[in-house]
Amino acid sequence: MSSASVAEEPLLSMRGITKRFPGVVALQDVQLSLHAGEVLALMGENGAGKSTLMKILGGVTRPDEGEITVAGKAVEFSNVRDAKAQGIALIHQELMLASNLDITSNIFLGNEQRSGSLLRPLDRRRMKAQAEALLARVGLELPVTTLVSRLTAGQQQMVEIAKALSANARILIMDEPTSSLGSGESEQLFKIIHQLRANGIGIIYISHRMGEVMELSDRITVLRDGRYVSDLLRADASHDKIVGLMVGRALSNQYFPQKRELAAPTTRLVVEELELPGAPGAVSFSARKGEILGFAGLIGAGRTELMQAIFGVTPAKAGRMLLSEVRYAPKTPREAIDRGVYLAPEDRKHHGLVLRMSVAENSSLPNVATYARFGWLDRKTERRVADAGVKRLRTKTPSIKQAVGNLSGGNQQKVVLAKWLAMQPQILILDEPTRGIDVGAKAEIYQHMSELAGEGITILMVSSDLEEIMGMSDRVVVMHERRITGVLEGSALTQLAVAGLMTGRAHDVDSMAVAS
């Protein structure tokens, strides 16, 4: 810890926190403490109670039992405003900015500086000057008049932090702050976190990325099934120890299944000189039957756009594709689905699922016509298929009638997979398949991916997690600025080689063998 001692009185203390919802105890006698100038990692599987605990701290919901003290003073929060008044700021995983407003307006939204004039009630000059100072503090070199809609995800994250600092936050809660950031933007965020810690701000850092936790945190608090499990100093923590506390069991080999040997590889998909809208050149690669083909690259490298072209969302401008040696040129997702090519998108909540609909209804959506009998939906068949998907992927849900919006991230991802598996895919495209998913659920998703590949399904996996790319891929296609810079396999597939190609520095890895 840089500026605080564990022996000192904590900046924040939460004791005996209990929260009940109808039919479930979300938190039971949970404790948490945070010191000034400390980065506390809060870890646990999806459904462990992290979000509920932070909503209580942020004033979004009230506990049924327990007490909270800030700087030694007992506090109660009836709403978010009460929490902000105590210097508590929550930066959500899904950023809460108004994209149609500029940076200054977003920083002071709800906390505008008044001029006292009837003609010009807002003191825009003062707000602009303060916004410029705040951007300098977080290292964002942009005009404060820039529209938020023009910012990258990393830049928006900096604006959120500046907004929190404008309200004199002394406790900052960061929920999966790097989930949509590239490596460069993440490094910038880490620098800001170190600066905030040095300035005495206490930070609660929620992340499923173990490397970040080990790099940033001073201490780690683990929750499991709504209960406090343990506190660990970073010096006493290890990957296996943290995972064991989170899931109540050991996950061996970094939770990646053993890679399979492809016997007599058969080409399933051929992409030749495919030109994507806005790309500087064409891309070519091939994918084999029963292969997990990883796609690595920084944000903006063009991986998602390539997957959308293969799925028919944005048809390519030129080039050709062959699927099982037959010409394949989908102009719509429906055409891709009819050929057995399915996409589990990066944003499963907005593009992969209808959250208000049930598990069963989501399972039948892609192929609802096959469930029709005399113009009516055959609910019996729908239930049978949904039940089979739940059992196959071991989805944790009270029933198939449960709305998927009430499931954890890992179980939502399983519903996405189940709906496609019911249709017997040839190619399954997984765009960031484990983003926002805890380590236990990740291990299950990885195991299912390996099993599906073993059944002959070709998996195209886009991931920004280099550990995931290395652990799951049989081969890796690396992209940089919408070009393919290399395809790596075997002994050539190393983190150094992938990182070099991702950043356009192929000359750093001249000794590697590049396979196509």
C-alpha cells in the first residue's frame, strides 16, 4: 500500500451487510474495508454479490442489515446523491455518459456551475476551465468541447474518472474498467490509478482479469455466494489461491482444457482477398474443421468487422469465400444462418439476447419457424430443446421460464451458445466469448468450446485477452489496422510473436515461422 497502513483507521468500513430479495439472500453478513491510498480488488464469481454490495455503497439500494462508516463516521444512504455527498463515485462497466453532449457538459452533468445571471445561468467559462484542469489530471489531451460520441472507449473512461474527481470523490469504485479497452488504453488507465492512489483516493477495483488484479491491487477481498470469504494481501496472493477462494475448488492448468490434435485437417472455410468497407487492403485466411482459430489484435484492428462480413451483417466489397468447398457470399445474417454459420456477438446483452424474454424463448428465436405447427408456436418442442440446451451446458437457471436478464453473465453466454447448438452449426463465431465472465464460468465455457471443436465444429474466436488466445487457439490470425499481419501455429505461436504482429512490429519476430 503506497500511502496507507492497514493499522490505520479505514476510510471506508462496511460490516454485517445483508440484503434480501424475494426468494434469495443476495448478501449475508458481508464485510469490506478500504484505506485511503489503497487499491482494493473485489473478486468473486458472477452472482457472488459484488454488484449488490457496490450498489449499496453507491446509494442505489439500501441494505436490510449492517452498517457503513466513512472516515470513522456512521452513514446511511437513501439515494445516489447521499453517497456522492460522502465522496463515493461508482464508474459502471457500461459507461453512463451522454454521447450527444461535449466533455465539459458530461463532467458537470447534474452538478452544473451557476453564474447567478438570469440571462446566462450557467458559468460555462468556469466549467470549461475546471474541465481542462481535470482532463490534464487524468492525462486526456483533448479539447473539452469534443463530443463524447467521438471518443474511444478508453477516452470515455477517462472522462468518467474526471467527472468523479470533479465531485471531490475520495472513494472510487471501478467495475470491470478495462473490459472494452485495448492494451494501450488499459496501460493509460493503470497510470491514472497509480496517480489517484498516490493522491490518497481509495479505489475498489472489480475485475475478472487476474493479471490486472495482481498488478494493481494492494489487497484482495473475495466473496462467494453472497458471503465474505477472505482478505488477502497481494504479497500473499496467487492465481490458484484466489480462484480457489472464489469458486470453492481448484481449477488446474489455468482452467484451459488440453488442446486436441487435429487428425488429417480438413478445410472448412476459405476467405480469399476479402475487401471490407473502409479497410486499406484485402484479407485472406482459412479455417479447418474442428479447429479453434483465434483472432488477435488491438481494438480497431478490424476483427469484429471481419466476423460481421462472414456472418452477412456487412457484406464484403470484393473477394470470395468458400464454405465446405461451395461458394459462400451471405448478404444477410439469415443467409449465413441457413448455411450453418452462427455468430455469438461481443455485446450479448444487446445483440445476442432479448433480456426480457425467457431462456426457452431465446433458445427458439433464431429458428422460430421450425417450432411452428399450423401457424402456432409449438411450446412443447421449444421447452424440450431449451431443456436439452440447459442440461448440455449446465446453465444455472431456476427454470427455462426465467428471463435471461436475471441470469449471470456466464449463464447468459451459455444461453447464446445453446440457441446456436440446437441448429447444428458448421461454423460458430465467438466474439469476446468470456468478456465480463468470472473464472469459474470461463473454465466451463472453455471446456464447452473444446468439446464443440472435438465434435467437428469450426470455432472462430475473437478475443482481446492474450492469455485466452494462447490457451484456447489451435492457430491464431493476428490483425493490425484491418490487415492480417500473420497466422501463427505450433512453435511460432508465442506471446512475443502475437504481440509484435498486433502492434505492426513484425520485424521484432523475424525468426518466427508464419503459416497460412
